[in-house]
Amino acid sequence: MIISAAALASATKGFKKLYDGGLASAGEPRISKYAFRSPSMSADETYGWLGAMPGMKKLVGEANIRNLADHGFRVANEEFEVTVGVKRKDIERDRLGIYSGFFSAMGQNAGRHPDKLLAAALTGGFTSTCYTAKNFFDTDHEPQAGKTKFSNKGTKKISAANYRTARKTMLSLLDAEGEPISENPNLVLIVSPTYEGTAKEILLAERNANGATNIDRGSAALDVWPRLAGANEHMWFLVNIGGPVKPFVHQVEVDTEFASLTDPNSEHVLLQKEYLYQAYGRYNVAPLVPELVYGSTGADAA
């Protein structure tokens, strides 16, 4: 194949089509269920409303103005990319098919990457701080000084009894004004593949091991995360996604985009004899509202 502008444009169009196909094959990402999307216009954003949810109360005298700056939590955007070089000789020899799997995988992995960050934010919540100045999962959160403290952390492996403890904890949480965090909770139990069977017995079985009616049946949805396999297999989480605010934030400054460098006069193309194709984005995923997630390390026996 003779290298020409038309040939390069055709090759780039084909690579982009493969990338888009891989992106579509990634399916519906989990990030859309557990995180709210927050557009970003700078290197980082500060969420000042944390700890001061906008609940209504009777007006007595002057309005109670919430100082949102007291509850700020900063999330910085990060850059992510994957870049591949396609050799000029491969285009000349019409060997573009050897790259098809790569570009499909590039698109698929780009689509799944926010879920990878979500899993890291979830499992890392036992050691990373949140707006309360405590770890995201902790036993003594204090959203506002002098207000109700709360715990969203456990250490026991998943069992029916420990699930009930977590559910009771989630449904009993109050905001700074003493109001329920969520009037219409929508709970999801997240476990690793190791505990899929246990979780199904808790949430789906009609009867328990003793033959009695399973009172936990249907009390939460089940989500089995392959990304919890391995070192984090004993961890489990109960998440409330029933309100307008989600427990995590998917902050996006630049959506992942497909770009190419095919200018024959560019230094890289001239010296390396290859054309560059890249998926690039600027965003981040962070745990934001600990009131909406209960997490257990699973380090202790059930």
C-alpha cells in the first residue's frame, strides 16, 4: 500500500471503528450506578456541601445559613492514557489486521477504566480519609462538631447476622439535623465471587438453613464484583443508592477521547517511522459520602 493522506485517513477510520466497538462492548459501567457524574472545569474541585445536606426546618427568627466551606473535600483530576504506535511498514504491507485486537481492547478498557477506579476507591476507603477527617470507613465519623456521630465500618465476614447489623446501621443513620439520611433507601450488597453463594442465601433464598422463612429475602439487591477477588475477597459492602446523591463522585474534566498523530512531517513520525494512536482522558473517582456506604474488612470470623 502506498502511504498517502487518503490511506492514512482510511486506516485511522478503521482503528477508530474498532475502538468504538470495544467501547460499546464494555457494557453499562457500574460507575453510573454508584457515583454521580460531576463536570469539572479545573485541576480539582471542592465539594463544600458535605456534612450539611440541605434538609428543611422550621424558620424561627433568622435563617440558619450553612457554612459549606467548613465541609469541603477536594478531588483532583488525574490524567489517563494508552498509546500505541503503528509502524509505517505495517501500513505499507497492508498488515493492519494485526492491530485489530489491540484497538478493540483499547476501547473496551477505556470504557471499563472508571469502574477500576471505583473499585480502588471502595476498597481503599478503609485507609483513605474523607470530609469528616476520618477514614471513609470508620467507627466515629462526626459530620459536624457536636452533632450525631456515626459508624459505617465493620470487620466481620459476611453472614446473615452481620448483614442485618449493616442494614440496621444504614437505615438508622441520621443527618446533622437528626433526620433520616434516606427515606427511600435502595440498598445493594456488594461481595466478591468467593461469597456469592453466601450472599445469595441471604438475599434470594426463600428459607434459611433451619427451614424458617428467610426474613432477609429481597431486602437488598446483589452485585458480585470480580474486582474484589484476590487480596480483597473478604471485604463486603452495603451501599445506599436510593437518593439523588450517590456515595462516590465520577469527576470528569475531559472524557476519554481517541486521537491520532499521522502528520508525516511530525518529528516522531519522521524519526520513528510510526503513527501514534491514543485514548486519553482527565477525570477521577473518589469516595464522597460515607453516610451512604457500610464497609466491612471481613478480617474477623463471621
